Amino acid sequence: MIASSPLKTNLIRMKTLATYCLMLSTFLFTLTSCSAEESTKAKEEPQIEKGELLKDQKVLIVYLSRTKNTKALAEIIRKEIGADLVALELESPYPEDYKTIVEQVAEENETGYLPPLKTTVDNIGEYDVVFIGFPTWGMQLPPPMKSFLNQYDLSGKTIVPFNTNAGYGIGSSFETVKQLCPNSKILEGFSTKGGVERDGILFVMEGKKEKQVQAEVQKWLKKIGF
């Protein structure tokens, strides 16, 4: 057997190394191309917007309004998402005098009295999402809205509270909604300052204020998935 010379051995080693490097380069190029192709496909695939998840659901907006500020807010929301709109009315309307209604509501809250509703929603079962709007009364959820949430079974539905107030916030109202709808999904609510009836400031949802609220509502609805 004839031994190979050192030069010949080195040439063989160099040739083998070159072949290995070529194979490695080809593999890396193929891998990179595949990754780039996958990335491009991912970018080209349409992204599902949050609002798309709710596009086939039926939506109801129920609201209580005394000075029409909550009504205006409800109409702004309906304009943005499209929904059926229902105003809550009582069998025995509250008195017009501000001081008298404050005293009556305080007594209703203290005793747990739920005023009978004139409004009925016979097809409540058809709705997947229910927006409920109300002013803050005595830092609480107004008794008529408590009546509504006690009267109708909203189990399995998505509930979205919205509120107007005199500048003191929502009080315990949103928390009460959660308590009265234990089997519903409660989304993040919306609140804005409305009139201050105590000071004679009633309807304010117009002009600059209306445009401001419209922008805030659009941002809020996008955030919660509409």
C-alpha cells in the first residue's frame, strides 16, 4: 500500500472543507428564503380587527335620561355602531322639581324600592350585547335602571355601561351593574360630565362638548372591541 504524500492529503482535506462550506451556505440560503417567504405571507394575510368579532351580533341600547344628556350620548353610540335604541320610562314619572326628586330617589335607594317600568322589551332574548346608559343619582345607579336589570335576565350577554354625571363621577353605579348581572360579561364602561341640574345647568351635549364626546366615544368603542 502506497502512503499518500502530505501535499496530496492537504488537497483532499481542502476539497472536502470547500464542499462542506458550499453545502452549509446552500442550506442557510434556503432557510433564510423560507423564513422571508413565511414573513411576507404573514404580512399579506388580512388582520382581523377587534370590531370584526362583533359584527354579526345584535346590539341593544337601553338608557335613562332626565336632562337628555344621557339620551344624546346614547344616540352618539348608536350612530357609531348601529343598534336598537330604547328609552326607559316609568309608570309613574318622577316629579319635575329637582329637590323633590332628590328626596324621592334617596328614599328609594334606602328602602330598595324598584319603580315599575312602563317600558317593555319583549324580544330581549334576541340581543347579544346590551349597552345600558344612565346618569349618576346620589352617587348610585338610578332606581329605574335597577328595575330594568332586575326585571330582565341578561345572563350570557355582554353588558356595556355608559354614564353622564354632574362632575362627581360614577359613584357605585358601575359596580352595581356588575352585581345585578353576575352571569353577564361586563365590558369597560364610559362616563362623561353632563349637566348640573342642581345649578340649573341642564342640556350640554351640543357644539364643542358634543364633538369632544364623539371623539371620546369613538376611542372608547375601539378600545373595547367595537
